[in-house]
Amino acid sequence: MRKTLFFFVIVLALRTQLAWSWDGAQTMVPGTIEVTDGGNYGFRIWGPSCGGVANFAYLQSTDSNYGTYVAVILMAKAQGLQLTFYTNKDSNGYCHIGYVSQQ
């Protein structure tokens, strides 16, 4: 019985660790927003970080669901609503937005 319980706890702990695939998660009202060329970190939000080389997170115009991300972020900024940004470091060390949540 103890071995089974121990095994279950270990599997659960490992599964929880593997399920967290984000380098950063931050809840905030979107800060300064910059828009530039779509292939050059085209839509940037200052504030969310994943420990990257700059204090902004970005979306590229080629990202899946790009228009919806932009609409949600701009609406939250305009209304002063908090969003949770989930980010991952890209190969250059910048924080790429992979998921956004609004409660």
C-alpha cells in the first residue's frame, strides 16, 4: 500500500512539473504597446516578462489567432482590465506570447 501511494505521489509530481511549459506568467493591465513591422516582434507589450533580454513580450503577425490576441489585449488596455500573459523565450531570448487569459 505504501509503495503504491508513494508511486502515485511521484507520478503526480512529475506530471505537474511537465505540464507547466511556460517560461513566464504575469497578471497585469497591459502597459505600453508598440506596433511595428509584422516580422520584427510586430506587436509588443511592455511589462510581461519571461526573464528574456528585454522587458516586453511580443506577437508576430504570422502567429495563429493573431487578430484575436491583439483585440483582447487592446480591449483590456482600453478598459483597464488585467490579463494573464503566458510567455516563452524564443531562440534570441525575447518573450513570445503563447497564451492570454482574462478572468
